Amino acid sequence: MMNNSSRPWWDELSWDQSGQCRTSVSSTTFLIVAYSAVIAVGLIGNTCLVFIISRQKEMRNVTNIFIANLSCSDILMCIVCLPVTVIYTLMDRWILGEALCKVTPFVQCMSVTVSIFSMVLIALERHQLIIHPTGWKPVVGHSYLAVAVTWMVACFISLPFLSFNILTNAPFQNLSLPYNPFTDHVICMELWPSERNRLAYTTSLLLFQYCLPLSLILVCYLRIFLRLRRRKDMVERTRDPRQKKAKGSKRVNVMLASIVAVFALCWLPLNVFNTLFDWHHWAIPSCQHDIIFSACHLTAMASTCVNPVIYGFLNSNFQKELRAALYRCRCWGAPESYESFPLSTVSMEVTKMSSLSVIT
């Protein structure tokens, strides 16, 4: 999911070539503005989502705990990884010390793993509630245990970055110059015992951080979609006057489709780039390496902004809770009165007509 040796291949460039690879002022400005916007929106949106969920006791249900866990991993990404990525991409050398060289890719891999596993847990929980409404139902205690296991597994998966990320100045030593001004410059890169080990690990990350979770999510949401559609047809056949349920079912379907589509689309470019880089790095033009990587990485990081929108800001109850919180700070208008429902939950009541309490 990430390219930690994402620097230009300096050891394959001559001095004349490297001089032609300088980043323009406009592209540098765009990167700074775009990454800054992603950091700001991601931090504000996810912090608001966690705050709203944590402040209301009735909102601490299984789904919301998973959503808050997803937001926490996105917050960690915005605080640690995004600023470092901007600095490293613009400087083309590492100036942040050995500790951050090891910790940053470790945190990024861990955060991405937690985010994806949280989406899988949300999909599995919704699948259980909708497909088997009378069967076993996870409780809050189970969700906290699942969150703890998710973080432990993510830490274990990310451990190789702590071992194999190093600082080195070897690329700058290969420059053929009468006087080399870059002898004290270093880069942060992966140094594995063998190329086979590196490819095995990166390929495993691609499978366990993208392909397999996405496949499982697709299966869960496809079954949910088909079940909701069947229930909607049953309601229409009985001419149920409660049209709000039919409208809510449509909203559920749109939200479920959006979750899968945004997750897949945001991370697809970076996964394609990393796969190409790992197996055929010579196919990527040396001078375009950084700009291509930055575009793919920025697209992937945009998922930290989209999640609060999908899970929170399209939720009317979340908006009302946020307005009420701002009103208490004397920053907003009068609070709206409404019946408080937990975010993104499905009613577990089952009637003879299999009616569904929609996500509102």
C-alpha cells in the first residue's frame, strides 16, 4: 500500500539528467496546498466524528466504535505521515533523522492496515445484522476487543519497516563531479536482505491491505444490497404507506456503494504504481517518478477526508449533533430537537414483513 523507497533512482542518473528533473514552482506550490488541504480537512473531519461519537453514550454502539477507530487511524496518518511525505518529496533528501525514517513508514503501514480492517469489520457487522437479524449479534465489548486485535495485528504486519528502513548517502556518492556538494545528504530507503524478500513482503501487503479486504467487502455489501432490495420489493407489493422506509433503503444502498467505490478508487492508483515500481521500476521515467508518486499518494490520502463525509456529514443526525455541540460553545444557532439515533446502525427488530430500520 505504500512505497517507502519512493525517492528518485539517483544512482541511475547522471548529473546532467538530475539537473533536468527539478520540480517547477507551480507543481511545488500545488503539492503544498493540496497536502495542506488534505491534512486540514482530514484532521477536522475525523476529529469531529470521533468527538460526536464519544460524547453521546447512546452512540457508543458496535458500528460507531469501528467508525471512530477508522477515524483515529486517519488522524494518525494526517499528523505523522502526510507532513513527512510533503517534506521528503519536496527536499529529495531526508532531513528528519533516523528515528522518523523508521517510524514514519511503520505508522503509515499500521494506519492503513487499521483503516482497511475497520472497514472490513463494519461490513461484517452490517452483514450479520441485516442478513441474520435473529442470529448472533456483536455487543460493545466485542467491538473493543476487535479494535485492540486490529491494532496489534497492524503493528505486527508493519514491523519490517522498523528493521529494514535505513538512512544512506550511497546514491549521492555515485555522482561524477569534480566537487560533490551532496556528500552529507542522505535518503531514507528500504534495505532488505534480498530482493526476493522485499518482493514477497510488498506483494503480501498488496493482497492483505487491498485485494482480499476489498473482495470481502464487496461480497458483504452485495449480499446486503440484494437483501435490502428484496425487502423493498416486499414492502411495495404490500403497498406499505410508509414511504420513508423505501427512501431510506435507497439511501442505504447509495452509502454502501459509495463506501466500496471510494475505498477502491482512492487506493487503486498508488497500488498500481507500487506494483509497477516493485516489479518493473525501469518503466517509470526517472524525472516523472516523484510527480507520479505524489499524485497517486495524494489520491490515496484523500480517503482520510472522504470517510468523515460518507460516515458523518451525510448523516443528518451527525449534523444535528455537531450543531448542538457548537451551540453549547456559543458558535452556532439554536440546537434542533430530534430523536437521537446511533450513527449508521441497523435496527435489530424483525417483523413478519422483515421491515428495516434504515441508516439515517
